[in-house]
Amino acid sequence: MTDRKLALEAWESLFRAQHELFTEMVKDFDDAHLSQAEYDVLLTVTRSPSRTARLRDVTANMLISQPSVSRLVDRMVTRGLVAKCADPDDGRGALISATDAGTRAFRTLAMVHGRSIADRMSHLEDDELRALRDLAEKLRRG
């Protein structure tokens, strides 16, 4: 049986570390031409085959509601970062594709943000990073 006090201490430590890292790394977006939410959309889309993802898959990776993601994507369409069309396999769904401009903006920021993440995470050894990744995935799976 899990030690309740230890579980609470571990949770608090994880929560505070995530908050502090997030607060520090959000500075990567200060002078960027993308918001953090736009970056997250493009992260999902650019990792997908043909740089195209279903809107529901984009929404599943975001920490905001489906209506908020839809409005964000519509603004990104207006800015020329993504294109949106009906999903031929799902009459109610939409496909989101990264435009060349969106891909360039994402890659430019990804280099800066990736370096920031790597610098901060360099306090851990590779085996610790693997353990952290695996433990976080285990927590997510429940």
C-alpha cells in the first residue's frame, strides 16, 4: 500500500518543479511570433504525417477546451499558420495542416525552446531523464 505522506510529498515536489520550470520556460515565447498555445497546436500538427492532424487529436493534446482550441485554430488560419478543411472520413470533423509559414515559425521557435528545455533538463543524467519520462507516462496511464 502506498505511503500517503510520501505520495503527497512526491506530488507537491512534482507540481512545484513543473510550475517553476514552466514559469522559467514561458519566457521563450516573449519575443516569439507564436503564442505558447499556437506552438502547441503546431507541435501536434507538424509531428503528424503530411503535417496534417485531425482537430480532435489537436484538442486531445491541449490543456484548453475544445471550443477554445477551435477558436485558436480559426485565428491561426487567419494568420496563415495553418489551413483547415473538412475531414473526408468524419463529416463533423476537421483536418488541420501546417502551412509553410506555420512550419517555419514553429521550427524557429522550437530551436530556441528545445535548447531551453535541454539546458534546464541537463541537471539530470540520461538514466534519470529516462526514469522521469517513464514515471510520468506511468502516472498518465493511471
